Amino acid sequence: ADAAAGKAKSVVCAACHGTNGISQIPMYPNLAGQKEQYLVSSLKAFRDGQRKNMIMAPMAANLSDADIENLAAYYAKLDPAGK
Amino acid sequence: ADAAAGKAKSVVCAACHGTNGISQIPMYPNLAGQKEQYLVSSLKAFRDGQRKNMIMAPMAANLSDADIENLAAYYAKLDPAGK
């Protein structure tokens, strides 16, 4: 996976999940340092409607598998403490 | 919420999510330092079947709201870097 491409793709995600992957909004999860495979399966579940969320569905709808793998690689590599 | 009660309740969770809230299993998410409200809403979604997961459903089935709040408080306070 290409974390740099993931970073480029993550601009819209940062609005809720933070530019460093630590969310400023209590209801939205931190993504920094999360398990890469968990991020992939979550994004695919949102894309395919297996996991229902009105905010994430449109976010994930147009992501390709490659986009998803790159985003997951990017966030998994971020410092879980947000530095 | 009572994080100490959450810690006592978390023994079964540690099997997959790690004793320090950092999972050793790629598909299972880290919980350490996650957003408390996100943890509460996730556990309730698993308990109520809004979020479908064969492993988490039985884990959450018997949790009371207080258990869920205590577990969320416990995990949210753990060091996201797992120390």
C-alpha cells in the first residue's frame, strides 16, 4: 500500500478525524496508529453498507480498494499519541 | 463512570484487545486512548445489533449501560502508545 497516496486522499477525513489522526470530536474515533487491517475492513464495511453510518457511507462510497489500503497504511503509521 | 470497575470488567476483552488495550491481532482494533463516547456508542451498537459482528455481539450482549460506560472510561484513559 502507498501511505503517501493515502495521506493525499485523507484531506477530507482530517475534518473529523484530525490532521494527525486524533479526532477533536468525542463521537469520532481516533485513527492514528490503529490496526491497518481493521481500518481496511471498517472502510470496506462502510463502503458496502455492512456497517451503517450516515456520515461515513458517502465518505467511503467512492473509495477504490487501493484508496482504502493506502488510507489504512497512512493512518496505521501515524503516532497514536498524535505527535 | 468508574474506570476501575471498567478494568475489572475488561478481563475478557483483553484476550483480543490486549491487556494494555493494544491488540496483538491485526483484525482487532486497538482501544487504548480511543475516544470515550465512541467506545460507548460502539459497544451499545454491538449490544443492540445495530453494528453486526459475530464476535462482539455475545461479548456485549450482557453488558449494562454502566458496564459500557466504565469500560469506555477505562480504555479511553489507557496510553495510546500502550505503555
